[in-house]
Amino acid sequence: HHETVKISLDAKPTAPMLRTHPDLPVISSDMEETVHPVDNFVRRCCRLCIIANHESMTGKLLQLGTQIGGQGVGILKENLYLNQVPHNRYVRKYFYEMVSKAVLDAVQLCSEGKIGNRMKTTIMFPEMNPSMDSYRIGTLLEAVRCIAITLAEQNLRVRVCVQGSMGVGIFTGLPKQLSGVSALLSRMDWQSNEGEENEGMIGNFVNFGAIGAEHVVNGGGTDTNGNEIHQDDVFLLICPQSMVGLESSIYEPLSDMVRAAGDRPIILINPDLTDKVSSQGQQSIRGRQERIDFSNSFETVFHFQNIYYSGTSYFPILGAISKFGPTSAWVAYQRRDRLDGKSEVYVPTLLSESQPDGESVLNTFES
């Protein structure tokens, strides 16, 4: 004799349970139109698992969803071999296309008023990570180029911005990660010349600028050559960051620019908006909370970062944390070598609606 109990996929913990099992927000119903029913079911079940303190079940549910006909949402490609630097070209392309689709989706959702216009993407595989010696500036530039072209192909005018040198007098400088970027950007091959596939894109749909209110172009009027001036639709800001030892924070020019852009999408690519130690300690105290709130006002529309053993070295890679699009869930993975020793796979271990912290991720890893 079996008793059938009906339970809502959006159930809330009962009153006596709330103390030990805090409620979580219900998954947005917007998702149902765009997501396969299996994946929708899995994501709602994962919310229940986390409320019931069974985080490690969520990764298994995600794998199950793929096996019973879901669309593999949140599954990472096999054999990325991010331990090998330089990375394989198809691996870069895989990430470029993923982040470009995420940004395009986000711009679309923003135009429908479903998400705000302040967004950020974090793409931190080894070649994109400036604190590692595998950092390759070309990879960053190729990623930016792919995002910009994807938007321009939808007839959006994109301004790609890199901060200028900051500070005053002899104390000026540019973060190492950005040195040479703005020159390289305009020199790289955009296939924009006559007869090429993006003919006429540069200077028309894709333009370059720095960070600050004066780099926001509003439409109307004509330039010195009598051409009509078009308004920028989307802003891509490359790695905005403050510098150690400089009095000026990126906060002022960046917040001025955000104000000037109004409700147009501003996308920060691999930003680092944390305060840096400045020579007179000014950056650290005055207006700090305001800067933190500003930094937190940018919503993640794409995220990928590898996880390593803390403090020792960047290899071997233990796993990764990702969010593949503006409405996607966060997923953590453990990297495992297959038994044949010839291939590797990222096994999902945790799915959650908010960015998981390191401890909860490691708790779901199997030793």
C-alpha cells in the first residue's frame, strides 16, 4: 500500500522548519518559455534540495536531466584540457561563442526590461587570468572581438572601451593587464575592409573609446565630415580596474560613464572593482561603501572560472564554477580524468541560484 503525496516544485519550508532550512526565492516563471521541461524540472528540484540541505544531490540531478532528455543545460564540453597552455583553438572558440551568446541574450532581456543595464562577464580560464603566467592578451582581445561582432551583426552599435592612464603627474600608469590593449584593439584584424565579411563594421557599428562620460556618444547632428552621428547602443568595457599606488580610483570615471549611458547596456568584461592600496590610503576609506554598492550593482550575465588548490599553484585544475547566461543557474564542476587516461570530464557537483562560495563547492567534491 503506497501513499501518494503531492508536493509543489516551488514548495516552501513549513514554519517549524524555517529556522534550520531557510527558504529560497522561487525560480522565475519567465524561464518556462525558453527552457526544456526536463531542465526546468531539474532546476526547481535543485532549489528544494538546497533548502533541505542536500546540496550534493543537485549535481546528480543535473546529470540525470541530461540522461533523460534535457538539453544539457550547464554541462561543460569534455576534453577542454585547460591545463595545457596555450589552449587549443577550438577551446577558445567554445568560450568566445558561449560568452557572446550570453551577452546578446542579456542585451535582449535588458531591452525588454527584464534585467538591468549594468552587467558583467567573468571569463577566467588560464589564458584569460592575468595573475597567471599563462595569461595571453590575444585571447582577451579575441573574446572581445567575438562579443562585439555578435552584437554588431544584430545592428547594434557597440563602443569597445579601455581605460586610459590614470593618476596625476609622474604617478600615472595603466594596469599591466591592459598595457597595449587599446592600440592592439584597433590594429587587430576585424575582417572589416572592403570585400571582407564584416566590411565597413569598424567606425560604423564598432567604435573604440576609453572610460569616462565623454566617451558616451549620443545620436544626432553630423561630424566634421558631414556624416550623421549615430548613438552608441551597447558599451563593452575591458577589464576596468583601479591600480595599486595611484590616488585615482576607476570608480569616478566609470560611474560618470554609467550615468551618461542612461539605460543602455554597459557590460564589464573581467572587471576588478575592488579597492586597491593607494599611496596616501585615500582609496581605501572615503566612500568605500558607495563603491562596494556600485560594484555590486553589476549583474553577472556570464561566468567561468577554474578552481585550484588554494595558495599552492594554478595546476592541477580541480574544477570550475560557471553561469552560462543571464538567466542560467550557477554550476560547480569537479574535473576528473577518465580511466583511459586519455580524456577528462567536468562533472557537475552543485547547481545553485546564487554564486556558490568555495567551501560549499569543495564540500560537494568527491575525494
